[in-house]
Amino acid sequence: MTNQKPTATSRLKQDYMRLKRDPVPYITAEPLPSNILEWHYVIKGPEDSPYHGGYYHGTLLFTKEFPFKPPSIYMVTPNGRFKTNKRLCLSISDFHPDTWNPAWSVATILTGLLSFMLETTPTLGSCESTTYEKRKYARQSLEFNMKNEVFCELFPEVCEEINERLAKIEEHRKQNAANNNTSSAANGTAGGSGTAAEGLEAESVEGNALSNTDDSNIWHSLYTNLIVLIGFVIFALIVHYVIKSMNIE
């Protein structure tokens, strides 16, 4: 009865040491200090994906039977790929104990999770979203995670990185606001002359329209008179021809 829990504990401790020695790219993972069966992970969005710039927090819940039984996998941070706080149906999760391999480690599980996240294959617990929505979630993930006490406690280095990102974003926002205010003030100063110029432009446009209308009427009148004149000449030629024919007869 006592051999199962030590097996899970010792195995997870070994996996933890391996992760520290050979970290999984884009992923950080830590068990709860009070419960080694509950792990928390953070996936940093890869550069060539719509998740770039995002930090995605989730949990792995192991059983006392680990490594002979797979863990449950959850995602906490909204991301556009997986539903939050829902068990994910993956070949490396407890939804598929038949495909589970006891030789797989925590690193294997996290690598598989990231690989599946970058795909679009639907599964139980997944969701659909556009690339734009995923990028929006990536931006929102910074502040979202900083509100999570467990996240901040387990991942101080990640939090420091996020705080630096947020500070740069805020600085950029203030700079843009200052530039916009300067631009608005400049536009306000030039407002009077701009209004006058608009008035002159409107008058010019109206004058051109009237001028074009007058020219059009003149040309129309000339064209009409020309047609009448041509018609009269043709009629005179016909009459002349008829009279000449009668004299000949």
C-alpha cells in the first residue's frame, strides 16, 4: 500500500531534476511546494506562431499511480486554442490511458502539449479562433497571469520578465498619447486658416461648376444651330434637284 506514492514522488523528483538540467524550449514548470502531484507550467509563445508574446499558464495533476497512469492536463490562461479550466483530451493525458507510456516524463508531456497547441487538430477541450484572436489573447495574457497568486509565487523570473514587458508597453502608450496631443494642438492652431482655406476651396469649386455649366449651354446651343443649318441646306438641294428634273422633262 505504501509503495505507490513513493514511486510517484521519487519519479516526479527525478523528472524535476532533469527539467532543471535540460529545460524544455519555451516551457517552465514547477510543482507546488506543498504537493508534488500538482505541477504548474508556463508556455511562452514561440516566435513563429500566433501565440508569440504570450505566456500561457496551466496545470498537470498527477495521480499516486504515476508513472503508470497519465496526468490530467488543464490550461488556465485564455489562449484561443484550448478551453480554460477544462480537462484536455490528448494522447498524453488521462483521457487516453491506453496510449500512455510509463517511460514518458514530465518533459515529454510538456513537449507534446506545446506541439499539439501549435496544431489545429480539434479535440475535446480545444476551441477554434482566428489568428487575430490568438494574438489578442497573447497580449492580454500578461496582465491576466499577474493577477494569479500561484503563478506569481511559482514563477518569479517569468513575472519579472512580464513586468518589464508591461512597463515598456505603458511607456510606449504614454509616448503615443503625448505625440497625439502634440499633433492635436498643432491642428487646432492651424484650424482658423484651415477653415478659410476650405471656404476658398469651396467657392472655387462652385465657380468652376457654374463656369462649366455656362460653357456647356453655349456649346449645346451652337451644336443645335449647326444641325438646323445643315438640315436646311440639304432640304434646299433636294428642292433644287426636283425643280431641275421637272424642267428637263
